Amino acid sequence: MKVIIAENEEQLNQVMNIRKTVFVEEQNVPPELEIDEYENTSTHFLCYSDDQKPIGAGRFREVDGVGKIERICVLPEARKMGAGKVIMETIIEYAKKQGYKKVKLNAQTHAIPFYEKLGFTVVSEEFMDAGIPHRTMEKQLT
């Protein structure tokens, strides 16, 4: 498995197709909430399987001086193979290289144990986003 920064139109289309499959089709997030005003100012990550198929995605941007990890998703057929962990580790490493001291994310509540294994801590009460319960989590980068 490898994760790259999506840099061309084909790679960005693959990112958007994965997000559409997971968030819009599977989780019923309205398309107008999934694709937002931050697409052009975010760094998009694309995960390929060992046989070079696009299987996962994520995005990174700065919010109030903190690195924010968003839109982490893996296609249903590629789950439980470690792709989510590889995507997260790649984005965290990218954040460190960019000089960020902290990263945060809004985790769907069912995914909190996954992020806790990566060193994130819950820092908010539960809230709804696109009809799905979430909690904000943070990780110090040292």
C-alpha cells in the first residue's frame, strides 16, 4: 500500500470518487455537504492498494494554526487491511514536516477507538455533522 498527495486531475477525481462512494452513497451524506469550499485549499491524499487500485483518501488543511485532518475514508472492499492507518500516518508525517505542533479531527463516534490507537484524545462533547454523531479529537506532534 502507498499513499500519495493527489497532484493531478486524475488523482483528484479518484479521491472524490472514493469520498462519494463512502460518504454520499454509503453514509448518506448530502453531496453539497461532502464537497465544500475547502477543496481547493486543502491537501488531498490518495491511498493505492498493492495492485495499484485507489482504495482510500483523506484531506488536510490548516484551521486556526492547527493541522486539521478530514475526510478519512476507505472503500468497503478494502477495509480491515490497514489502509486507514497508513493514510493517517502519512498525513501526520506530512503535518510534522509542515511544522505543525498539533493536529485535530472530527471523528465519527464509531471510529474513536481507531483514532485513539493512533494517539488521539477526545476533546469535545458529541455533536452532529451531516446527521452523524462526531467528537473532536486532538494529537500533539512532538
